[in-house]
Amino acid sequence: MTKKIVVYLPFEDQQAIIQLLKQIPEADFYLYGPGLSYDDKLGHVHTRPISRSKFKHDLTTAEGVMCNAGFELPSECLLMGTRILAKPLIGQVEQLSNAEALKVLNYG
């Protein structure tokens, strides 16, 4: 069974993320982002429009999450025990601090 990974990086180029995720066949990626539509024709990369209910469902059934290093989504992942790969937004000091805290605490 492949790993289910939720990806939410709304400030990144979504097409560039798709191309990157296509190179990692060891997981099924569920990419939520602005301007994306529901698409399962990309193999192991599944694009999704922003949807609170569907995102919550995918989040609760995921083994891992790739997201920015903000506060809310990483906090939810920590509470659920879900692994996190966090990418701080450039120029956001609080995100750099959050990412460093995840690293130091071995949560990210």
C-alpha cells in the first residue's frame, strides 16, 4: 500500500509542484491549491481545488503532510501525530522560527 501525502503549498507554483511530485512514485500525493481542479489523471498525483470538507477527510487519512511552516496546519498535524515536511515562506520570520522549532523537536 502506498503512502498518502497531503500537499498544501498555496503560495508556490502549482504546476512546478506537480512536476516535482510526479518524480516521486513511492507515494500518492493529494495536492490542494488555488486554481487546481479535481483531477486523478496524473497517476499518483491527485489535484484538488480548495475544499474544507474534502481537505479535512484527506488530512485525517494521510500519513504525512507537506505544507508551509505557518501555525495552523502544522499544529493540527502535531495533534494528530501526522508527519510534517514544512517549507517556510521566504521573508516570513515566524515561519523560519516555526520550521526551526519543528526541526529541533524532531517533529518535522
